[in-house]
Amino acid sequence: MTTGMAVLLGLIQGLTEFLPVSSSGHLVLAQSLMSGFSQPGLLFDTLLHLATLFAVLLFFRERVKNLMLAFFGIFFQQYRIVYYQNKNFLWGIVIASIPTAVIGLSLENSVEHLFATPSFVGYFLIFTSVLLVLSDKMKSTGEVTLPRSFFIGIMQGIAVIPGISRSGSTVAVGLFLGIKREEMAEFTFLMSVPAIFGAALLQVRHLETLPVAQLPAYGMGMFAAFLSGLFAISFMVYFIKRANLKVFALYCLVLGITAIIWM
């Protein structure tokens, strides 16, 4: 893999991780179109996800800070006010992470071969398209609760399948469950933090297989993913709040059909 390929894949990952169009699906399709590209395994894809995690932490730094203080508020009285202000998000992220971890670990081996099968990605992109169209019609006014978080976490776990957008599918489920758009726009990104971090930890065992010569390419790819991820987060938050996801649904539909027919 050349540095140019790594940067291009990093840009694709950063942009599509937070737009409801499936980052893993786009990586599969892009890699299949690159002449001479050899799939380095899931480690490279995981490192790109880790770069986008840093983008989430930076963009939502105030909320992340409050969530950290809220955690201390469980044990220390001086942070109790912050705890009560943020407890729904704090425990919601914890509860959502449980089914995400269970499903993600269960699907890990089954999903890896899909990264070499563009046609399967096409079918799941069409599934994402349907979810976006249906959820965009929802008029939700509720808040994040523990039961709702659990079901959103199930969807986040299923979204390890290439072609199913993590951000798009979790937002859709949250809207179906009645969570207002403003909360869901923030919650869907923050709940990705433990999921992405956990996936990165699982791939640490493969670090010894990383060729030293590829380190500059991997680093440049991560940097590209970080910068494009920052841009995509602000873009996506805007569209979620304004119930305007249909353009992404159309994009997923067209790309999915193209992948099935031509790849």
C-alpha cells in the first residue's frame, strides 16, 4: 500500500465515518477499485477508526469533559451536580456499549470476509438507505433513556457489517424510539467512543504484523482521517437536526445498486 493510497483511504474513512453512508463499506469499495492494492487486514481500517475517535473527542470536548466529571460525581460529592446533569448520557453510553461489544465480538470473524466482497456491501448500503428514508419522517421529542440506549447499542453492534452505516443506523433507531434530534445528533457520536476504542484494543494483537516500512503511510492515513472526520462531524450534526437525510439515502441506494451490478 502506497502513501497516496493510505491518504485517500484516510480521507474516505474520515468523511464517511460520520456521514450516514457506511465508512467500512466505502473502504471495501475503494480498496477493490485500487490497482495493485493488497488488503493489509483489519488493523489498518481500525487505525483509521481510531483517528476518527480523536476527532470526536476534540469536537465534543466540552461534553466529554462533563461526562468525565460526571463519572467522578458517582464517587465524589463536589461533582454531584455535573453527574445529575449528564447521567442520562453517561449511563446511556455504558448501557449501549454492552450489546455493541457482545454483537461486535460475535460477528468479528464472520464479518472479516465481507471486506473482500463488494456485492454484499451493496445490499447493506440499500438497507441503510431504507433506514434513513423511514427515520427522516419521525418527529421525536424524547430523551436518551437506558432502555432506548440498549436498543441503539444493538444497532451499533450490527453496524460492524460493511455497508451498514453506524451513524446512520443508530440515529435512525434513536429517532424510531422517540429521541429528539438534538440529543441523538450528539449521543450517536459519543457512544461510538468506547466502541471504536474497544475495536482498536482487539486489533493491538496484530501490531507485530505491521511492516515497519508501512508506518509513514499508516500515519498519513490516520492524519487524513482525523482532519476529514472533524469536517464530517459538523456537517452531519447540521443535517440530523434539520431532518434532511434523504440525500444520503439516495446516495446509498445508487452506490449500493452500482456495487451489486458492477463489482
